[in-house]
Amino acid sequence: MAVAVNGDRAAAYLCDGSSVETWLQGSVTGDQVVLTGRDTAALIGTVSGATLSGTVVTSAGQAWLFSADEASPPAGIYEARTTIDGLATRIGWVVLPDGTQVGIQNVGGDRSPAPALDLEDATFTLGGAAREATPIDGADTVVGQ
């Protein structure tokens, strides 16, 4: 999971690299972060220093406690939207501070592991073509698209 914050807005992406993913967005008020996603997906957390801790719930109702430390790029959330065989495709990645990445590609509702993301230029190869991903800023709209 990764959370991006921009002023009083935030966005998050949670995935297992296989089939479970949740996109969330919402607000930051003082030290409180409240994000929502589709169905019952939610994140409620508290910022203490450079650490955000709390609970995240997926749209399938799975809940986890979490603690995430502030990190610098290229760590963060990345997204790409494209079309594969006529199907709308959304790919999300979480990049951890050590460069480890996990992500899911959702092709017309079918989820599978995301292709590797080149952290030098945020590109990836899909269907034999080089494509670009976009870093997600906390102010970006990631839910309801």
C-alpha cells in the first residue's frame, strides 16, 4: 500500500500483486486522514511525525492495520490507463522506498500482476509496446473513473 498526500487531499492504492486492489481518495484534516473508495473501501489513519498508521478496508470487506513511513520518489503510487484488445485497462503500482514494486493490471475487469515499471522514466512494456505511467499526487482523482 502507498498513500500520496498533497496539502489537504490524499490518494491511496492497495494491492496484493495478484487480484486484490483498492483505490481510495479523500482528505487530510490536521493529523487525521480519511479516504474512501468503491463500495465499503476506506482508510482511516493518524499522522504522527513522518508515519501514517491506521486501518484500511478493501471493497471486498478485507481489513488490515497498517503503518507507513514517509518516502521520497521514486517510491509512491503510479497509474496507467490504456486500451488492450478494445478493453479499458487500468494498471496501478505501489513502489516501496527500496524500489520493490507490486501492482495489478485490470483489463476489462480481469486482474493480473502488472508489468514491471522502469523507475528511471516511469515506463513499462505491454503488448510489445512501450507505455508511460503517471505518478499519483494526493490531489489526483483516482476513484469513480
